Amino acid sequence: MLVLVQGPYLVRGASISGNTLAVTGDNVNASHIEVFGPRSVTAVTWNGKAVITTPSGYGSLLANLAGPIDANVVLPPLTSWKVADSLPERLVSYSDSGPAWVG
């Protein structure tokens, strides 16, 4: 079934269950969404939350999406780093003329 979603920053996926089109994606600010799909679709969710839709004069569904909420993210302390030197290419003495590079 063909569905066209216009508006948000990124649409990751869409699926239809009954009369609801479930759309997942990303938006960096408040935006609009317009959905073109089967006439049987009368409701839309965005990342699991129902959005209020309005039918357009040409058969699509229109809705407003809220922007992301400022979250207070706390990162854990970055201690006990481990390093593995696995890039011999970074050394000046590195040569790619060995047998491993012969095609």
C-alpha cells in the first residue's frame, strides 16, 4: 500500500493498522505533517502519540507536530577509557606495498 508523508525532518517508517497510520521519525522543531494514503486511513500517530488531523480539500490528512522537549540529559562520567592502537596506516613508516595489497 502506498503512503506519502510530507513535512517532518525525517520519516523512518510508516505502517497501517485498521484506520490508523503510525508514522515514526524525527523532527527538529515544531512542524506540519501531511499524509496521502488510502481513504480508509482516518487517524495518524507520530512516534506512538496520536495527532489531531484535519482532512484537506484534496484527500490528504493535515496535522501539526510538536517540537522536541528540552531534556535535561545527564551523561555518566567518562572514566576508565580503553584504547586499542589498530591503525598502522597512521604511522609515517607504513607502506602499502606488501603482499596483502597485491590484487
